[in-house]
Amino acid sequence: MSTHPAPGQLSPASAIPDIKAVPFGDSALMVSIASGTAEERQTGSRKLREILLEVRPHGLLDVVAGIDSVLVEFDCLTVSHTQLAQTIRLAAASRGYEGDGPAHHGKHFTIPMVVNESFAPDLTDVAEELGISKGAVLGHLEASELNINLLASAMAPMMGRVQFPGQVSRCKEPRTNVDPGSVMVAGTNAIIQPFPGPTGWKVIGRTPLTICDIRENPPTSFRPGDTVRFKVVPESEWERLEGRFLRADSDTTKGEH
């Protein structure tokens, strides 16, 4: 008797990805890839989110992206933790999860940033903490190709990982208000502030570009899986670039305003 699945059936259980699903309260699962490098786990979590939003398993309410995991919220009156976990594994297997590579072939962005005393109030502290010069801090940032792992509060792109020689701590006292466009670091991650707001991350520069604009459709041109490089530009460039909507490198001649 043949052991191959019939048309329309799933592959054998051995093809089901190594997915970890941990109960998170009564009506949620914290789902992640159980093996692989940090980059592979991050890529896997993004792909899982896309699969779940496409398949929409019975009882699913929402899927919230994390750096290397997804929080899957569901109706506990219609499906159990165990049932949903198995459905997620089968959905991933049926979509050819393993061996396909990333689900999203990302765009690349080069983001200009200006560094001066006002725009980079924490640059000195970061340099002292890492034991390198301020120029070296910026050099490490510019040399790093960062991956957008998730969109945080207000669509802020959270990016990892900056090739710093160590971890950057957060501010002892969070700022109550940071200007939009502020480029901030913590650990080996970077993030850009889309709108004015509080933060505990350390500010080491500012981009003159608008990274989130509700007049645009969609309001951001980036998404998880895209890559970013920062480029320090002279302060004289600020006026020329200020307010332009951030676009991918291949789209920089389209729709500037």
C-alpha cells in the first residue's frame, strides 16, 4: 500500500515544522520556531504570521507579531489550546513552510540621519558604555544591514541587529517626549520614532524623512522582513530632505512631496 498522501491531503507528520506553542493565559498561544539561528527563528515567526492570517483557523481572533514569536489570540469557547496548536502546525506544513525560505522578499531602505548635539543627546553615553568613540558608534550603525523584525507601537520599525561590540542599556529615566524621526538604540536593536512620544531608548540621531504618514496608502512603505541601512548625512542636507516620505531605494523617485 502506498504511503504517499492522496491529492489534497497533508504530508506525513515528519514534515510538520518544529513549532513551539505555549499557552498564554486562557485564550492565547505564544508560538515560535523551536530551533534554528536567531535570524531563522525571526524569519519563521514572520512567515507563521502570514500563514495564520491567510488560513484564519477556526476560533482565531488576532495574531500579534513579536521579534521571534507571535501571540495568537483565540476564542476559548470554540477551540482549545491543544486543538489550535495542532491546527497551526498542520497549516504551516500544508503551506510548504519548510524549505521555501522567507515568505516575504523584502525591500531595502537607505535612511539618512543627521547627528548633532540636539538630535543625538545620548550618543556620548552610548560611546562611553561601549568603550568606543562616538564616530565608531555611528560607524558600526552605518556598517550594519538591519532587518525590520516587527512594527511596534505607532508603526515604529523595530530593527536588529546593530553590530555593536556590546549591549546598549536603556535610559535610567525615560524621556517623556521624543521628536519624530529620532533614531534610537537599545541592546543591539534600533528603532525610529514615527510620532512625538515617550521612550526609554537612547537617541543617537534623527532622520529628516517622514516614516509614517496617514495621507499615504499604506501609511508606511516598509514591513517586517525589509532591510535597512542608516547613512549619516551633513546637517546641511536636513532642509532638502525634511518631510519627504520614506520609500524603498528602488522607489525613491516616485511620489516625493
